[in-house]
Amino acid sequence: MHHFFTTPEEIGEEYIRITGPDVNHIRNVLRMKPGETMLISDGKGKDYCCELAELGESEVLAKITDAEYEGTEPVCEFYLFQGLPKSDKMELIVQKAVELGVKEIIPVATKRAVVKLDEKKAQKKQERWQAIAESAAKQSRRGIIPKVSKVMGFKEALAYAESLDKNIIPYENYKDMEETRKVLDEIQENMKVGIFIGPEGGFAPEEIEMVRDEMQLISLGRRILRTETAGIAALAILGYQLESQTDGRDE
């Protein structure tokens, strides 16, 4: 079933209107016909199973057949603070993080980040990453399109994370797996959780010292993971842990 997003303002009691680039995609790329089923999300976490009703030049009309089709959003809000990696690794990180349920991705210019972006380049990168996030959200049937924020400095990112319930830092020099287990067990549904990932070369020692008393260091195992792997691993671990707990409780 093809998946599309629209705004709550376009959702009526019986029909949903789709405008913008998706109209051309539905008409000329997918070549969908009236009567075909489609999944439409309002970007706020609510899903609608629909049938294509009308195909216009500038808009598509879909008839609602079932509201709240099946919730796919995690029970926690995950915020990935990703140290800027080299080349196009950020594109992979954005795609996979969205698939794994991230709420927002915050690119961070840390001390050891090799990539240096001026304001113009940073804006273009952000637009590109946001488009990848939208595509990944459709593919993975997310109820929202996760946001990719502007690039922040390390101190700015720390200030941004202050409002979250818990912030964790997978750190290659931290080896206490028992304490890591305790930290992860403290994460419960409805919490807002920040995950800080360093770039190639990891966080500088002074950056770790800056947050040691405010955030919790964890280990992702005995092996050192690449920057494009660490955040994905952390999200996968947390996602499995939380969803297995809530699914088991509902049975």
C-alpha cells in the first residue's frame, strides 16, 4: 500500500485532499487508478486507510475507509544528536534513523568533525536530509515526518537537549555493561530521550568532561562502531527493548 502525508487541514469527515508534488507522483509515476487503496498520515501520528476517489490535475481526493489504521510511532520520542560525518554518510544515518523511529535528527558540529559547513551549504544539506527523512517516513509507514534540524554547535546542542527527560552518550571508552543495562532500563514510555553520537574519531575528551555530570555514558559493546553505525545500533536496541515491553504488557 502506497503511503502519503498531508496536513490535518486537508482531512475532512469523509475525504482527504492531497496537493503538491505527490499529485504528479500518484498520477504519472505510480499510475494509480480510482479504487486503489492508500495510506495517508496527517503528520501528527494519525493514519487513515483510504481509497483513491478522484484524480485531478492539481489535487487528489481520497475516501476514508478506516481511521487510525495501525500506529507505528515509538512509545518514546528519540532525538539523535549526530556529529557531522564525512562524505554522504549523513544521508544513510538520516534514512535508517527515521526507519528506526527517531523523532528528530540534530546534526552537530563537534570539535573532531572534519566536515565544516558554511551557512549556505548547511541549509542545502538540511534541505537534502529533510527530503530523505520524508522519503524514509513514507517507506517505513511512519505516522510523522521526523524533523532534521539546522546544524548546531556542541554547546548549542547541549542547551537544546536540556528539556529532554534523559540524554545518553554511547562512548567507546566506557566499558561498564552492567551500568549501561541499568541506564537503558530507566528509559520508559512517553519519555523524551537524546542520543549523542560523535563523528569519526569520536568526541574530544573535553566534550565528554563537559557532559559527564549531566548525561549518562553507555557502552554499545566491546567493539568500536563507526559513527554511521552507533546511532543506528542505539535506536535499534532502545526500540526493541521498549516495544517488546509494551507489546508483552498488552497481551
